[in-house]
Amino acid sequence: MKDPFSIVKERYITEKATVLESLHTAKSNKSLSRCENPKYVFIVDSKANKQEIAAAVEAIYSSQNIKVACVNTIHVKSKATNRRRGRPGRTVAFKKAIVTLEPGDLIESV
């Protein structure tokens, strides 16, 4: 088995990822209040599959005793950018995983 930290590289914290994390506490909308499972976004190895990602997240956060309910993955393609002095460049492509936990489970930040 691969090392869990080589599969899950880091947590991906953006404004949209923060909204996904807090959906289980949202009560302002009927459709949002039905979402009981918290979701967390991670940057993962591009060759990892969903089962490996789920096992790695459970292994990394084993002290918090969490269970993964579902994993969705997305390949984010690189984009063309202009670097210094108008030279063309590209951003780095990566794979991210949206991990849905069982109801009541939370990942506490350290």
C-alpha cells in the first residue's frame, strides 16, 4: 500500500471549498439544510483512484475517527498565462478530490 501522504498531498482551501465545508451547518435555505454531510477538498496524486484516496484520508485523520462516504475527483487542466516581460507560460495541472464524510464527522484544523 502507498503512503497516505503521497496520495493526499494537501488540503485545498479556497472560498468555494470553505462554502462546501460549511454546507452542513447552513439553515438559510431549504435545499442547503438537507445537506448533512460535510465536504472537504484535497489536492491528490494524479494517478490515485477513489478507493486509495478514501483510505488515505481515513488513515491520515484516524485520530479523529472519521469515515469517508463518497469521493469525487476532478482533473484541473493547466492554463496559458503571460509570465514576466510578456513571455508565455502555463500553470500547473493537478487533480483535486472532494471528499464527503459521514454525517456528524468533522475534520478539525490543527
